[in-house]
Amino acid sequence: MSRLTKEAMIDIISSKLRLIRNEYNFSQEKMAELVGVSKKTLIQIEKERLKASWTVVLAVCGLFRESEILK
């Protein structure tokens, strides 16, 4: 089994954040609150203008470990 680099994890989670949020039917406000960013930052990540921070990646992996998208 190959291991993902930190950078690869950031890229994957950043690109899948909107899909994960929709999978759980969360609003942008709720998702931003859960992962510890402002709604504005979440929108920037979802539009792929920003990458998620490592802290956000860890939060998403922990909170949404049952996500079909993450599996």
C-alpha cells in the first residue's frame, strides 16, 4: 500500500471538500464551523482558489472518516 504525502493529502481534500460537504448535506456555514475556518475561506477552498491547511485536512479526515468520498 502506498502512502500519500502531506501535499497529496492537502490536494485531495481541497478538491473533494465540496463533495464531502454535500454528502453530509451541510451548509457552507456549518461545514466551515466544523472544520474551523471562516465561510469565506471554505468558499475559496471549494472554488479551488485556496488549498486547505493541514489542520483542516486533519479535521476533515477525523470528522468525516465514514465518508464514501474519502474511502
